[in-house]
Amino acid sequence: MEIPLVVMDGTFPHYMRIPIDKAWVMIKQLIDRVEECHGVMTILWHNTFMEGEGLRVYEKLLQYSQERGAWMTNGEEIEKRYVKK
């Protein structure tokens, strides 16, 4: 089973040259699109982004996802639900 990585904190400032506080618009669009497709969205948020604006964006991402009714879990639980053995 392959679960694609959709959002990673460091991508915005390091590769896309977007300040992390400005990345929210793009992250929100990704959340909305994944919801429309009934898909799975994986997020990688490093401890180096767990302060200041990085932490605020992460908290906003989690809060918005929760408000949308997202099932927040881990890879093992996704495998149990979707992979027939």
C-alpha cells in the first residue's frame, strides 16, 4: 500500500520559497481537494517547525481538518481499513 505525502512543512520555505505563514492558502486548497475526492492526505511536520508561525500553521491545519470531519489517524490504521489480507 502506498500513501502519498501531500504536505511537508519544509517544502514551502525551502523549495517553493513561500514563507510558512503564507502557505496556509495552498494547504487549505489541498485539504479541500482531498476531501472532494474522498482521498487520504498525509502531512509531515518536523519538530523544527513546531514553534512560531510554523506551529500556528500546523495548528490551523489540524483544526480546519477536524472541523471538516477528517479522520485523523496513522498509516497502520489506514492499512487495517483498506487492505484486505
